[in-house]
Amino acid sequence: MAFGLATSPVSHAAETDPGAHGTQSTFTHESQPRATWTNKDAKAFWTPRRMAEAAPPVRGTGRPTASNQLAPTAEHFDGLPSVGVLFSVDGEAREHHCTASVVHSPRGNLLLTAGHCNPGARAAFVPQYQSGVDTQPYGVWAIEDSFAYADRGTAGNGADLDFAFATVAPDDSGRRIEDVTGGNVLTATPGYRNQVSVIGYPSVHSDPQDRAVRCSATTARLEGTRQLRMECNGFYGGTSGGPWLTNIDPQTHTGQVIGVIGGVNGGGPSGPHSDRTSYSPYFGKEILDLYDRATQAQQEGASGTSG
């Protein structure tokens, strides 16, 4: 069964894991002080006005000067409940700077994004983000913990580890995010050629519409690497961490996530037309191990606090 056991929802669909790393990488686990950054704090800080003010002035039209006519172009749409944006208070991240998605987990509070996104010490996740509205349709959720590989990066072997998980706090009613938005099933990449739906939120300075985009495309192997690539115009900065989904259920609007925008150069080629091509790390043993570590840490934390 694709969904596996309830306590272990990762789908191990791949028969083989091509080019798997031969050395063991170390995990990093960053825990945020829950008493100083809660869902109430995140919602109070990221007001509609502050979200709007966080966007830099519009620069350009959000369209490449010459799109690749052989590739599809991403379409704006209203988004999916399980996919949203990351806002961060710290550093230079004054706008929504990356995309993330909810993945099914035993505790129902887990997000998946790119490893280079680094949400920061006081960050929030806004599922199905809508620009300029008074109330977000699925709320504003405070990020508590994050889990990633210490040697992740956007070049060399580190680019194959450019993914991360994060947990979010319950809302004011005690609900878990997965109960509110649903969650996609983390699935080992079944091979290099797949039909996927890729979703992301471009940053405002690249795309003034400030809306989600999606594209259906066929993946291929990124030559000389252990990563995937797909061709579709319109995936500007801000879409890093966007999920590559298959088998989306029309009822629940969730599916299997087999990749995220990330990897080499942060998820695409450098240059003026970098929005045309997107990359993803290959989901194999490393991401499944990280998922297990993240979910195990949550369970250990829960048992430690309840005893």
C-alpha cells in the first residue's frame, strides 16, 4: 500500500536508490523556545499589513523576457491547503522567502521544505497564503523545530541533501495542522521520469501577482547529478521548497510528494532565465532517514513531557 502504516507513513516506492551516498551524514535539530514564540505570537506579528509591507517594491513584470516556447508556463491559481509560504522575522527574510508543504506524520505537525531555506528562529508557515486578505484561510502557524543535514548545501554532494523538515505548534484550539489542511505522503522518488505537479509561491519582487503557481511537467535526470529536473517557465525565487506532487486526490487535494525545488544552485540554473528550469534532490534513503529522525524526536519529546 502506498500510504504504509499509520505510524510510518513514508511510502518506500523506489526499488533502488541510484547513486546513494556512501558516507553517513550528521543531522541537525534546532528547537525554538516554545514559551517565546507561539502560534499566537506568529499571528500577532504577521498581520495582513505587515505581510503587505514585507514585500519589496515591484521590480519588473514577473515574466521572463523570452520564455522557452518548448516548455509549459506555470499558471497562477488559488493554491492548495497543504502548500504555503514561510515568513521569517530574522535576518534579511522580510518577505515570504520559501515555499513549504505539510507532510503526513504520526503527530500531524510536520512540514517539508528545501534545506537552504533556513526559516530562522521566529518563523511562521501560512498554508494556502492569499495576498492582501484580512484573514488567511488556514491561519498562521508558528514553527517550533527544524530538522536537516548539517552538510546540506547547494553545490557538490551537499546539494543532494537540500531538504529539511520543520514542526509547527498547534493552533489556539489545539488542532494539528494536518487535521486542518491535510498532508501529502512523503514518497521515495520512483525513478527519474515522472509526471508531476509542481507548486510554489514566487517572491513578490519577481512576480507582483503574489499568488501560487503550478505546472504539470515530466521530470528527467539532471545530467551529471543524482537529481531531477523539470522544464516550466515561471518558477522564480521564492518557490524553493515547493513540492513535486503525484497522484493528487481531487477530493482531499493531497498527493504523494517525490521532490522539492532545491538542490544545485538552490533549485535551478543561474542566469537571467533561471525560472525556466527547476531541480529537485532525489528522494531516497537520506530523506527517509531524516523523516524517521524528525518523527522519532517528536515522539521522544512528547513522551518526555508527558512523564
